[in-house]
Amino acid sequence: MKKISVLLVEDEPTLAGIIKDALEEEDFTVCIAYDGVSGLDMFVQQRPDIIVSDVMMPKLSGFEMVQKIRQTMTIPLYCFLQQKLRWMMWSRDSRLAAMII
């Protein structure tokens, strides 16, 4: 069975490593981008199943990155990381699917 691929976009390398390790322990394939512009480029190249992104990043915020991606293609699922590892998961139709604190 094919592993689910995750694009992790996080500008803090230590936090990105912790999240990557946790996702890989759950059998996800993870690639990391360290800012919104790189995340946008990596999404186009990799076409991951899921995006997990920080909100506040240099060059392009997580919201702006997802907005740009959604202008031309469909994202099945994306999550936004917030302070203290709070995150929101949004479904394809942009309704809040879950928020975990």
C-alpha cells in the first residue's frame, strides 16, 4: 500500500524535525520546506496528499501559500500549525474539519 505523502512547511528547523519524526513514526512520507515560497514550489513538484504548514513564515505565509495553490489545483487536505502546536485541519471545501488544542 502506498504511503500518504505530507508536505511540511515550517520555518523553524528544530520544530520541523520534531514534527517530521512524529509523522514518519506513523508511516507517512514527509518532505520539508522552510518557507512559503519553497513550500509552493515543492507542492508543484511533489504533489503531496497533505500539507501541514506554519501560518507565520518569511516570504509567504501559510495562508497565502495555500491560497496560491488553490487558484490552480485542488488540495485534498491541509493543516495549519499555530503557536504551541495548536493546529487546524481544513477539508477540501474550506470548512473547518477539526481543531486540536
